[in-house]
Amino acid sequence: MAGWKSRGAALTIFAILFGLLAISNFSKPFSHDPGIGFVFMGVRLKGTGNAIMGPLFGLCLAIYAYGIWAMRRFALPVAYIYTAWVIVNMVLYSMKNRSEPHPSLIFTIAATAIGIGVPLATAIILSRRQNDLT
């Protein structure tokens, strides 16, 4: 294929991770565990809200994963928006759920680093590779 550029190992891994996250979001409405639900604007959704928002964000993440996998230009602005979304959602969740029991500090630090680090790294790599996006 003329003009085709390899996405590289990091973007391949990130595309797969976002694809898995999409599957996770699609499955949230089917969980019977009350601790499982899509978190929207810092609130863990239940019922109809979870049944709508989980799959909706799953679809968005599936499209994003495809954009990374296929090195499409639309993946770059999605990367910026998604990174900002993750940061806002994490901050709002921690603010709105202060009274709930929290996992250990090490787990919290690791989850935050991965939760923000992967989208941020994806945005950075896509920015550096924007000339390769079609």
C-alpha cells in the first residue's frame, strides 16, 4: 500500500487496550454487581443511565481504537478530548466519593498513573506522528 506507515508497537498496544476498554464499557449494563457501572462526570451510573452511557462510550472507544489502529487523522483530536475527559472524570469521581472507602494508596497511585498515562501517551505519540495519519 503506497504511503502506508507502521503505527509501531506502542500505538498497536494502545489501540488494543482501547478496544478492550470498549468491550468493557459495552458489558457494563450486563453486570449484576452494584460496584460495576459506567462513571460519568464522577458519578457511577446505574439502571437506564448505565445501559445508555456504557455502550455509547464503548462505541466511541471502539471508533477511537480503530482510528489508532488504522492511523486515521480523526484519532488525534479524539486523543486530546479523551485525555481531558479522563482527567476531569477522575477528579470529579474523587471529589464526589470522598466518604466511600478507598483502595490502598499504592493502588490509587497506580490506577491514576495508568488511567491518565495511557491516554496522555497516546495523545503525545499521535501528535508526534501526525504527518503519518491519513
